[in-house]
Amino acid sequence: MPLGCDPLGKPRAIPVYVLHGARPGPVMALTAAVHGDELNGVSIIHHLAFGDDHIADTNDDHIDVSKLAGTLLCVPVVNVEGMILQTRGTPDGRDLNRLFPGKATGNQAQRIAHALFEQIVRRADYLIDLHTAPPTRMNVPHVRSNFDRPECKALARAFGTEIVLHAVGTAGTLRREAAEAGVATVLLESGTSHRFEIGTIQVGVRGILNVMAHIGMIDRKPIPPAWRLLVRRSRWVRTAEGGLLHTVIEGGALVRAGDVIAHVTDPVGSRVASIESPVTGLVLGLTTTPLVRAGDPIANIVIVTGKRLERAIARGEARKDKPGTIEEAEVADKEGHTLDEVGD
């Protein structure tokens, strides 16, 4: 997908891989590295196409175009120069994921957004946008979707992550603008930036295959989660003191109200404060930097109110005598916030 020339007169382009099935069917777009330092999605698309051995046309490939219905439009690196520079933004210093649908005659970042939106997004019936947390945070794999659009919510449930968050998306984000253009869209948040994390990559590949099965692109039985939590609002726990942060939990942990989740110390090591969870719930995201100031977010926790679901999370799997997904729908923490209120 051409973008003109760079300052040295060399052609610039975004690589696009088209997997065109032998049978008619829907068009689904996969995009990754809209933020240049968020790399897990790049590897997810690669593993989807080539399997774990990284070689085409071998037995572990997930997509066989002779059996595929429809077309996959794969854009593993949207923000090419940002990835090369290992930065979140575009070379002109802008956040690409606030500029969609872009502008053909705008600044450099707007032109990138416009090219992607016009040549990829508008051709698709479905879109999965792959992201990670920023460098100072980690996110447990989860899907974000607009619950108020039934087609988006259905796609999010089909993906198969345990956690699904409601988020319309701020103006200019790819998922919001694509959904408003009539493309059923979800966003995967998985892991953290500047690295490949095989566990989260496997979640992404499995989820994409689940969605492809759901919309009839492949003949495959979807793999549902043992439990699912649909979340409208979640709780952001912040530190009241600045200092060095020592977390005592991991992402994905089940915590109960009053549990200590972190300590804050001064540089010598003397404890300044302990941070407790205000609710019983699942730790969806954690800060990964030990340097914090008063008011910094430490953890993102989604509340769990159902005892049956709490037991399922604690077990880590479904009971064999009662198969099927245990679901708690539309959890809304009254003192929490939506993603759109805190920004993402």
C-alpha cells in the first residue's frame, strides 16, 4: 500500500498480505502495530499465517486458502516507521490511533490513517485490531468492543477471551471509526510493548480462528472460555504515595477486598504505604514500572460479584461435570470508570 516517498526519495509503503479463499465469503481485516512499539499483534498475524515453525505450506499452518471462504486482509505493521524507530507514534510525533479516518491531503500521520481506512477498512466486513499495553503497563489478554452495537458485541464474545470490556473508543480511534463506518470491529489488548510474548500470541491466534469460525470463513469448532466476564466499568486503583512500587500480585490474579496488592517504599527500602484492593475481582492490568508518584494507576480491577464465577476463576477451568462457559454479563462497578472515561 504506497505512501509516497521518504526524505531520500525512496518509496514508502505499508505491507499488506491478502489470503483469498477459494470460496465466496466475508472479508475480514487484521491490523497490528498501529502503535509502533506494540509488537505482539505483529507476531499473532505471523503465527496465524505460518504456524509455530514460521514456514509456509507446512502442517502447522492455520489457514488453508483452498478451504477458506472469503478473504483475509492482513496488515501486520501499520505504523512501519514507528516500529523501526521503536516508538509509539508516527515519525512526525503523532498518535496514529487518534487520527482515523485520516485525511488524504493532511499531515503525514493523517495520510497513513487515510490510506489504511480507505484501502483496507472500507473493504472489510469485520475488523480485528491488535494492541498491547504501553511500556509501563501490562494487560491480561482481553477484548474491547462497543456493547451497544450488537454486531460488535457478538464478535467480541466469539473471540473467546475471559474478559470482554465495553468501550466505544475515543474519537479518531480505528475501532470507533470503523464501527461507525459499518464494519463490525473489536480490539484485542494483550501483554505489553517492545516484545513478543508467546502466551498472549497464542490467545490472539486462537481468538482470530474462533471469530473466523463464527462468521463462516473456516470449518472449525470454536474454543470457548471456561468463564466469561462482560464488563461495563472497572476500578482503577491508584497510589496515594510516591516512591518505589513493589507489587505482590500478578496480572490475572483473583483478589478479594482488603487484600494487599502492592507496597510503596522510599529508595532505602523502608515502607511508606501498602495498597489494598477496594473490591473483589480480577486484576486486568498492572503497572510494570517501580517508579510511581501519588495518583499514579497501579492496577485495573474488574469486579466479580457472582460466587459461581468467582469459584470458576479460582479453579482456573470449568467443571468437567458441568461443561460450558460460565458467564457474568454487563458488570458495572458503580464507583468504577469506563475505558472511554480514563482513556486508552
